[in-house]
Amino acid sequence: MNTIEYTPLNELLQLQVELLQSTLNRVYNRVPSYRKAMDALKCTPEAVTSLADLARLPFTTREDLTANYPYGQFAVPLRDIIRLHTLSCGVSNPIVMGYTKQDVAHRQGLTCRFLSASGVTADDIVQICLDPGMAFLAQELKEAAEAMGALVIPPEPMAVQERLRILADFKTSTLITFSSYLQYLFAELAESGMHLANLSLKRVVLLDEHLDMDAREEMEREFAVDILCGHGILEAVGPVMAYECEKRNGLHLAMDHLIAEVVHPATGAVLPSGEKGELVITTLTTKANPLIRFRTGELTRILAEPCVCGRTTWRMEPVYERTDGLVQVRGLNISLDQVEAFVRHGLARLSRGQVSKAVPHVMAVRKERFLERLELWIAITDEFFAGSLPLLHDWLREMEMDFEDAFGLACRMRPVELCTLQPYLNQGLRVVYL
């Protein structure tokens, strides 16, 4: 049992104030962009004496993080950084995340807490099935499970039948994946003729919560497993910042590592507990690149009343909507604005000229046997006729490889007539689900 989860709420809130004051002093003195933003609002660290004073502080956006590429967001000297990760945003600067030794330890401790709350123990055989674009999350999950003493099967590129064979032969007891891949895997399992008695699977841990409750309960009955969910923000404190307990009554927030607020998406005004709005996160234990009032773009509610499981931490509802231009596909967030820039840049390369106006396009998320697959429909323009057909074919293949490199997810490029896109464009749709 992790005792911090059962600490009296008033003590948790006081801990947050103390950690917040330490964080604010560090960013004000060491991160020029935060100092400038706080000075503009006439809010020094000394002016923040309670959690209510958070509303006086500036917001941080993903645009702020890319603007400070590569090291402008760091609050420690570079010599203290032992690990770097980047989150690709398409054709603009990536988001750079650095970790001190203490940051790595904090993230591992929180990930262990999440796995423990999900029922994982040292006796488990843990199989991780994630896309290549989630490699650094897979690494953190692997290291945490190993630290708990579990045997870990890390993700490797392989066909689904090979993963099912490993699931059975290696006697996997815990599977970590995303909801669409879980449904795909179980559909293949049902058709493979593999008997459930051959499986040792006890639980599935999902790194997203976009799974219909009825579908979850049906799979739990059919495959005799427990399915629990966690929720993370890649820019924040690790693979998971909130997680379900056995009561499945919302996702418990890691209040000793972060402060969660909900604000009005348009005005930024703080909303009372229980009202739906945009989730805003302030990190408390991150040393390398702390985040102050980071706008996640996720719509949710915070539930402040105690959970029947006995944990005192606040909970958040599952996230099903976003306020920003990000679309989640198989656990990866894709910026629609960056996709537009990617298309324009690619067509400029094809035509060897400038593309000054927006190119009509639509992202299509197609489910094939539950598994989400991405297509990018691009309206055929004059630029498509700048060269030969073989050249166009090569360009499409290059665009597919470039997309996977930029966004971490495979995507099929499909040139289509503008009339095919027009019904969606007329409705203001930039993403369609098929």
C-alpha cells in the first residue's frame, strides 16, 4: 500500500502548497520565459501563498514549449540532465523533455504506484504491446515493472499471431496496451481457435480510457480478465498521472506530484469542483522542466469527494473530448495544424515551389477489426501534375514515411477529388471516423 494515497486531504493540500512554492521559486529564477510571463502579470513567487493564488499565474501551452526549443524550458543546468526525450509536433520544433536523476526516480515511483493499483505484483509476467511511437513510455513501464520484480516482455515489432503465441506460451498474466489494440487482439484470439484455458492472463492495463464500459464488461466476462485504466499526459509526470482503483469510480490523481485544475476553455476562469472544463496541470516534483498551469486541451471533471476505496486523492473523470486541435489515435496525440503544415510542405517539395494557401485535406480514422488505422485524404491540386506518375507514386511513399517519422504513426496517403472532401469540409470537419 502506498501511504501517500491515504493521507488526510488537508495534509495533501498543504504539501501541494509547499511543493508549489519551491517550484515557483525555481522556475522564476532559472526559466526566463516563466519569469517574463509572471512579471507581466505582476505575480512573483512570494505572492502565491495558497492554492487559490494559482489563478494569478500564467498558463503554459504546447506552443510555449516548442518556442523554447531546445533547452529554454529547463530549470536545471544541462549537466544535471541524464535523459532527454522529444515529442514530435510535425514540421515545427519538437517538445523537449529532460530528466534529472531525481525526475527519473519520481516517474518510476509513480508508474510503480499505478501498476500496483492495477494489481501488478512481483509474481506477474508483464507483456507490453505499444506502437513504436510510444517507445519511451514503453521503456518507463518496463523499468517500473522490473523494479517491482515482475518479469517483463517488452514490445517488439511482430505480427498479431506471434504476440498471441507469446501471450500463451510465456504465460503472460498482465497485458499493457491501448484500448483499440486490445479489442483487435481479443478479436484475433476469438478467431484463432486458441482455447482460453491456454492463457494465464489475469488483467489488462490500458493507457487510455476510451473504452465503452459495456464493451469492457463484455470482454471481462468473455476472457475472464480485469481491465483497469490509467491516464497520462506525455509532457507531464510520466506514463500515468491518474489511475483507476478497484472500484472504478474515476481516476485517482497523483496529488503529491501535480496540481489539477479545471478551467473554462474560452475564458480560462477556474471552475468549481464537479464542473466540466479543460484540465490544467502544474507539476510539483519535476526538477528539469517543470510545468506551470499547463493547458492539456482535455475536457473532464474533478471529483473531490473521497472514493469508497479509502484513497483520499481527488479523481478525474475519463477524457472523451478535447478543446484543442489534437486528435488521439492509438494513444498518440496528433496536431491538426501540424498536419496541415506537413501537407503544405510536402506539396511544395513535389512541385518545387511555394504552396501559399491551405491544401484541402481530411484525416480519416478507420477501424479495421477494432484497430484504428489512419489515412490522410489530400485534394488533388495542380501541384500533383508537376511531374510524372512514377514521381507522384514515389512522393506518396515518401510522404507516408515522413508522416511516420514526424508523428510516430503509420498513415496511408490518398489523393482524392475535391468533391469527395467537400461534404466534410462544408461541415467544418477536419477528422472523420469511419
